[in-house]
Amino acid sequence: MRYAVIQLVDLIFTIIYWLLVARVFLSWINPDPYNSLVRFIYRFTEPILAPFRRLVPPSPGMPIDFSPILAFFALWIVKRLVFAIMIPLLF
């Protein structure tokens, strides 16, 4: 049971990671905005990326969006914190 909880939490973080990766790739290829999968990815990842976009707004001279990089870093930190709190509680 304890390991199942750890695996479930790890799976959730992995899914979020891959959805962010998909969002980055979608930004490179300009997909059909009416595609249901594209809409799901945008709807799920926008709340994660929006706070980082407010921290580092895109500048006209730099077409690179740094918000996914910050989101990956924040996701990594949150995952480590969650596991640091969760593992001692489970064992």
C-alpha cells in the first residue's frame, strides 16, 4: 500500500512533466487549436505556466518563452519536497 501511494504520486508528476514537454513541442509546430488533444494539453498546462509568464514576460527581442524551463525546475522542487514529506510519514 505504501509503495502504491509513492508510485501514484510519482506517476502524477511524470504525467505533468510529459504534458509540459508536449506543450513545448506544440508551441514549435503551430497545431490545430480545435483539436481536442491540443485543447486538453493547453487547458491543463496553462495554469502551471501562467505564473511563470508573469515573472518573466516575453520580450519583443527574445522570441523564447522561458516559462517552461522555470516550470520544469519548480516541478522538480515540488516533487522533491512532496517526497521528502511523504516518505517519512509512510514509513
